[in-house]
Amino acid sequence: MLRDIQTVGECAKCGAEAAVTCRYNHFERPEEELVIDAWEHKCANCGIRETTAYRSDDPEEEHPEDSRKCPYCGRDGTA
């Protein structure tokens, strides 16, 4: 499993600078043909958190064009 955490900026709720982290997790289980891309934005100051995950076994209409791009800040999880 790949985990990548980066500080991405100011919190929209409390205004704390450099407090929000963007966490990306990539998980693959080839024998089950399962891929999961999960994203989390969390403020270290006030604790507000947003999460989104995309599973390859979910209906295709629920997937964005590229599930390896953060739905909150747009960063590329493969970079």
C-alpha cells in the first residue's frame, strides 16, 4: 500500500496556515482485481476532516476521470 501525506495549505474552517494535510492511500489486490484510491484532507489545528475513496468494484459512474487526483486540492497522487 502506498501512503503519501503532504501539507497543502490553510484551513477553510479555522484559518490556520499550513495546517491542512492531504493524505493519499493506494491499495491493490491483483488476485481480486481490486484497486482502492483514498483521499483525506485534515486540519491539524481544528480537526475538520474530509474523506473520499474510489474502489474499482464500485459502479463506474461514481468514479472521476482520474481517481489518482485529489478531489479537494487536485494534487496528483502519482507524482
